[in-house]
Amino acid sequence: MYDPSITQPMRDELTAIGVSELRTPDEVDAVLRDSAGTTLLIVNSVCGCAAGMARPGLRSALQAGRPDRVVSVFAGVDGDATRRARGYFAALPPSSPFFALFKDGRLVHHIPRNRIEGRDAQSLSSDLIAAIASAKVASTSPDSEAVAAPALHLPGHQG
């Protein structure tokens, strides 16, 4: 686990733009389990690509439009919350930073670390803007359906 004095500025960078932190498994479940509308989850990280691309890309994307909820967990800091969040997309390999976009509780888009590294923040922002817009259009279209998320695998929980 990282020293909180090192990670606090990285947390602050997200909370300053309206991202809500999820620090416990219960907080993760309260937001992700069966939530209506759109939710963007960020798995925050201390790595350079999080600082150089992920957080700045998110900041830019949110200026263009916001999902209903924007939340984060912090890998290497809030371990239990991060593990619970990753349970909502357990079929995907863990990575951080990582973006997961949910529509009505179902994963509809994700951007793992290997699609963040080596890109500039504006390119990532464009991808996020397109994904959020698509999910919001899907939420207003009577003929649209969200893509089914992989099964949720949480120890001690049905799901």
C-alpha cells in the first residue's frame, strides 16, 4: 500500500473535478449494483500513465459531458474497494489505470491500461467522450440494449 501523503494529491486531482471516491466494498456495491443510468468508474493509479494521460484525459472528457455518476477506486491504496470494483468486470484482466463505463448496472465500455499508455490525454478524452455519448444515447433510445457485463464474482455474495 502506498503512503497516503503520496497519493492524496492524486485523489484530489479527481475529487476536484467532481469524481466521488469509493473507499470500501459497501460503497462500491451501493453505486455499481443495479444502478440506473450511466456510471463511469476509474481505477486510479500512481503510475505515470495515470498522471500523464488518464486523469488529464478524464478531466477534458468531463468538460464535454458527464455520465450520471463518476466514481473512483484507488489501486494499491484502497485494496478491498478496488477488488470489489474489479469483481464487476471479473472476466477482464486487472489493470490500472482503467476506465469502466456502466449503463443500468451493465458494463458497456472499458479502457484498460494498455489502451491508455503511450497515448496523449486528448486522444483518451476523445474515446471517453464517444463512449459516454453512446451510453447516454442508448439510455434514451427505446430500441437499445446495454451489452451484458461479465458475471459478477464476489466472495460470499450471490450474483
